[in-house]
Amino acid sequence: MKKGKKLLAILLAVALVGVLFTACGGSDDTEYYSVIAKGFQHQFWQVVKDGSEAAAADLGVEIFFTGPEGESAQAAQVDMLNAELAKNPKAIALAALNTEAVLSQLKEAADKGIPVIGFDSGVPNAPAGQIAANASTDNENAAAIGAEHMYEVIKAQIMAATVDAPVTVVCLSQDATSASVTGRSKGFAEKMYKMVTADGQTAAITGDYDAVKMGNAASSAVEIKVVVGATPDITDMTNAASGVLNTENLLGVFCSNEGAVNGLLAAVNAGSSIPNGAVLVGFDAGAGQKAAVRSGTFLGSITQDPFQIGYQAVALAVKAANGESVSDIDTGAKWYDASNMDDAGIANLLYD
């Protein structure tokens, strides 16, 4: 009897280990997916997590969502990726803090046949073939939304401008290297240029970002100027914004991310004045930006859709794991202003 009880105990222990191993994603039969974000505590990532979990529920799979405490913790994110690779998930969704830091892990995933999906800003400049697809915002399309809303308000002034009495619209950005920020600069400036010229007015794109320059400022009634701060530091962005607000015949300012918005608001708080009638449009959210939109200081802003970023990242991961063809997905962006920012479909996207 003692031997029988001992054998039974061993068998139960083995079975329990098997169950635990499966629950941790160790079994090849488990539909287990890893989702590794850039951070975890920020509200933006909490909404991404909600979207990921919604997709997992809809598709009948298990996910584990994780990320480092802050978006500067590269080593912590690498450790998390290593831990998830050890579980042999069906696929991994990754928003890398630093592509160079995860090159060996990407190779390991490829060697194991584990598809990797990029999300949010993805895994920029990853080796060819190691990222199956990306779920991210098309920043050019998103910024164009801001240009469209601004143009509706300033169109009459645009059309009344002349070469002798020109007007200026500014895109204020915090750097000229980040793919997301340069994409927004390009998207806003080019959309504004196309709308202005389509209505028969002359225009030129000038400024700090060479890739979007168009037209001839000397013979144009409208200058669309891209201004980039010396660094993303709040002091440099405040100084850049102060210069922008002192631009002669300024009709509007598009701030291409929260850093640019905060710099402009800081410039105003430090004594710079918003020219009478100048239209301000932002991108992202944050407490200061939301307050400026709610008060009417900003016409409105564009928010990414973090819920769809998370949802589509998991949906792509499942497709890739099942051997289906996948391609990049634009997770979209939405316009918000004082009239709709409390609506159910917008409020949960406006992170602090």
C-alpha cells in the first residue's frame, strides 16, 4: 500500500508539473502568444493591453502582456524578451526600445520559427525577414487629419494672402530623426501644401526638414515652415516655440507630438503670446494638451488608437503563427476637440 501511495503521489506531481508547464506557454500545443511593450505603467500601454486582451478573447488564444517599468529600461525589456523566448510562444509581438539591443533575440526567434510582429513603433531597421509585419499608426496619414481641420478654419486667410503680404503656417517638431515625428512633419506639411495649391494659391514648404521642401518661398503667398527644436529637451522646445509664436503673419501651428505641445504651452506660460486668430493643433494627448483642447486654446489634436494597436498586433501574431500571409496594418488615428473628447470612443484613447 505504501508503494502504491508513493507511486500515485509521483504520478500526480508529474501531472501537476505538466499542467503548470503548459500554462506558462511551454507546450508546443498551447496557443500562447507573448506581447512585449515599451512600458507598462503609462496609460497608453494600458489601453494597448486592453486591445491585446480583447483580440486574444475574440481569437481564443492566450497572451502574456508585459513591458519594463519605464521606456528607458532597455536591459529590462531584453530580459523579458529572453524569458518569453524560453517559453516557445507561437508568436511574439514586440515594440522594441532599441533594435540593436534585441538583434540576437530576433535571430533566435527566426531560428526557432517564432514569428515576430512589430507594434506601436515596431522594431525599426530590423534585419530583413525577421519582422513579419507591423501594427502601427501611419503617421503621415494621421498628421494630414490635423492639416485638414486647420485648413477649414484658415482657408479664407490663405486665399487672401499675396506674395507681397504672405502668411505662414508652422509645423513644430522635436527632432528630425525619429520616424514617427518626421512622418508627421511630412504628412502635415505636404497635405497643407496640396490643399493650398489645389485651391489655386501659391505655396512653399521650407524649414529644418529637407525631405518635405516644395515650391519657392520667394514667389509664394503661403509659407509652410517646419521648425525643429535644437533638442527634444523642454528648454529647447520652449525656445523654439517662442520663436514660432513671434512669426509674422502666423496663421497656425501644428505640434507634431506631445513634446512639441508642451514646449509651446511652456512658451505661453513664460510670456509668449499666441497671435490673434492663430489656430493651434496638436498630436498625442497628455494632461496639458487635453486641458488646452478643452479650453479652446487648441482647435483640437490627433490621438493614435492604442486599443487597435494592441488588437491588431495580436491578430497579426495569430495569423503569422498559423502560416497565413500578413502585411503591415495602419491602426488609425482620431481627431478630438472640446466637442467630442468625452465621447466613449475617444475618451479612453486620451492617455495622460
